Amino acid sequence: MTTDRSIIVDSLGVGLATGAYGVSFGAISTASGLSVVQTCVVSLLVFTGASQFAFVGIVASGGNPLTGALTAVLLGSRNLFYGVSMAPRLDLDPAARLATAHFVIDESTAMGVTRETTRQARLGFYWTGISIFVLWNLTTFAGALAGDAIGDPRTYGLDAAVGAAFLGLLWPRLATWRGRLVALIGAAVALGLVPFTAAGLPIVIGGAVAVLAGLLWRPVTP
Amino acid sequence: MTTVWAGIAIMVVGCFALKYAGLSVPPSVLQHPLTVRAVELIPAGLLGALIAVQVLADGSAVRVDARLLALGVAAVLLALRVPFLPMVVASALVAALVRQL
């Protein structure tokens, strides 16, 4: 039997670990050319890590911010399904849903979705989601100031840190052959398009081709 | 700068709408197997593409430099189960050090 207390402790642990890396988002974002205010607004109002990194990554590489936004929203589509799986466990009225939606992210879903009662699902979900939100925004601000002070992002390898951050987000999805194939095709198609299309487009097209390939791929069973 | 704000606005509205819709729509609407599988694959495809462009593109040219080495270091550290933040910092430092040589 899981106690309420252990759920809260676990949730705060996940919150601390995840919230801390807002500092890397903040630093990369201002080094990419966003202002400190823009960086903080993104963390406060978008609040979904992979989408935020994608947006600043595309802006940094000279891509159109609208292409960046499109990529970010596509990456955010998984939150739609997190919401679907959390809804019955949280059991919320319409007003509560509006107040809750912002906290639907990878970690809060992971910490809430496996609970057996509504009470414990809510404990895991809200303690994780809200602790990450508070810390993520504080560390974003600190990182944004640091990134601004550094100036040229290349000096401390911040441009390379973006690739590492993306790889960290991708890593759990490389556990299956289908995941590896899709990531590899996305990378190959995007790279092939770099010389021929406007910055940002290779990412959207590469991602789309890769998803299509992943849907069509049927592993040969021996 | 204005375009950056426009991009941020689209992202804010789009990302919130997806989260809110998930909590609100009847689950049956999104249970088509093809939809479920496509959404599962989107992050892998986009992140793969993002990594390739971030690490190897320089404007409209493809260039191998310290960024690729930094990505290799990140992969090794991830395989060793090093947590996210130290992994990112170490990867950035490797790129910075290599450029000092």
C-alpha cells in the first residue's frame, strides 16, 4: 500500500530533478537570441520542456520563429494524450480542468497515472506538476541571466548543449527499434534538406517523413 | 523580434489547447489506433531531425565540428545513466575546450 506521504516525497524528488534543468533552457534561450523577458514568458506560459527547447533551437539556427512554433506545437501533441489518460483518474469539473491543463506534462502524468485512487492520482500529479513549475521558472530566470552575460554562445559550448539536451529528451524513445528507426530517418531527411530549404523546414519535413515511415514499417518476424 | 513574439504566442495557445483538449474530450475521439501510433512517433522523428540540424548544420551548409564530438560525449554519458543536467553541462564544456585547442 503506497502512503500519501511517500507519493509526495517521490513527486518532490522528480520535481527537483526536472525543475533544475530549466537553467539549461534559460541559458540556451538567451544565448539563442531571445530576451530574458521572452525566455521567462516561454517557461511560464508554454511550460513543456521539449517544445521550448525546439523553439529556441530553431530560432538559434536562423529559422523562422513561426516554423519553430509549429515544431513546438507538434512536439506538444503528446500532452493531448497525457490529458486523455489523466482525465478519468483526476475526475475534474470544467473549471478545475481549465486550472489543471497547464500542469499536464511528461513527469506529472508519469507520477499520477499509475495510482489506484483519485486522491493519490491527484497527489502525484499536482505535487509533481506544481513543484516542477515553480522550480522550472526560477531556474529559467537564473539561466537566462547567465546566458545573457555569456554573450557568444560558442564560448562555453552552449550551441553544443542544445544537441545534448535534445538527445537527453530523445534517449528514452530509443529503447525500441521503431523509435530508433524513426529518429534516424528524421535526422537523415532533415540533414539532406539543409542545403536546399529555409532553416527550420528540414525539421518539420524530416519529422513528418520519419513518422510516416514509422507507421508503414512492419518488422519481419522470424 | 516581433516575429519571435508571434511565434511565442502561437506556441502558448497551441500547447495549452492540446493539454486542455486532452483533459476534456471523450477518450473515444482519440482512440483510433493510427492516431495513437502517430502521436507516439512524433517526438522521436522531430527530435532526431532537431539533433541533426542542431549539430551538423551551419546555415545552409553541413559542417562537422566540435558540436558532433559534444553529442558523442552526451551519448556516452546517457548510456552511463548520468542525469540530464550534468550530461548537458559536460557536453557543452567538451565543445568549449575543443575550440580552445
